[in-house]
Amino acid sequence: MRDLFNGTSFQGWGSKSENHGWVVTDGMFHLATPKAGAGKHDLYTIERFTDFILELEYRIAPQTNSGVYFRISDLDNPDDWRFTGFEMQIIDPIQHEKLDPKRRTAAIYDIVGPSQDVAKPAGEWNTAQITCEGPQIAIALNGVVVTQLDVSLCTKPNMSPDGTPNKYPYAYANMPRNGHIGIQDHGGEIWFRNIRIKQL
């Protein structure tokens, strides 16, 4: 594993906005001034990755909604660069009961939901691991593999492998598998630390 975040600066990371609201403090990325809005205030790696194991820890404030992007293939997409890859959903688990499973914590957002709810409450640290190897994606939360996706089954735009609609206008089976990793500003306060990656 190597560090993607050095704990002291934004080296290796970019944003669509210079005034993005994130700060670096005590070895963490802290979204201290949430702004949200069309991906303008998200952070993403300058480097691109294909097959990898990504590990990180996160903590959210109550009512926070956020996420971790991966395999984002086109930062210059004129419609929405965030839709050119995947998002591991992060949301205050107190909201889970009223949400579609595909929009709960550790879901591959709007595509496949987790098999069980192992998210810790707001204020506590969670550990996430995202593994991408070829068409296979697996997400482990707090040591439990809860979400799996075979990207080769995503053959139709706006449709998940189980036949339900989603918001993405792409057939991900045909999309590039090389892309950026990012963390989301969705208008809530969040902290990330120990962001590490191993390329496969």
C-alpha cells in the first residue's frame, strides 16, 4: 500500500474550484465548509488507476451525505464528470430505512446496494476498502464485504444489472476502466484519513 494523501497538503489532488471548502488538519482531509453543487467542490486524484485496492477511513457529521468516486474516466465530460465512473455511497446510516438500498452506505450508488448494513453511526470512524480488478468490483466496510458488481453486466445506459433504472447515461461495460479517485462534497461535513492504494 502507498499513501494517496500525505496528511499535510493537497499534493496529488485537484478540484474544479480553488475555493473548495476542504482543509488539511491533523492528518485528515476535512470538509469544513460544505458547498456542494455539480462536483465543483469535490476533490480527485491527479493520478489515474485501473486495477487496485483502495483503503481509507472516514467519519461523518450527522445528516451528512458524501461518497468516494473511483474509475472516473473523464474529468472534462461536459455533462457530469462524476457520472463517468462509480461512487461508493456514504450517508448517515440513521437515514437508511427510508432509502432505496442502492443509495445506502457502501452501495455502488444507484447501481447495486450492500448485502447488509454495517455502517457505524455518525461521529464514529468507518474503514472502507474498494477493490477493482477487471470487471469485478467489491466493497468492504468495517471488514465485511457487502457490495459486489460485475461491470460486464452493465450493458445498458440508465439500467442496473437487475433491470432497475439508474441515473447514469452510460453502459459501464463499455466505459474505460482507468480513472481518477475522488471524495465528494454533498453539502455535509466529513473527514477522511489514511487514504492508501495498492495497484494490482
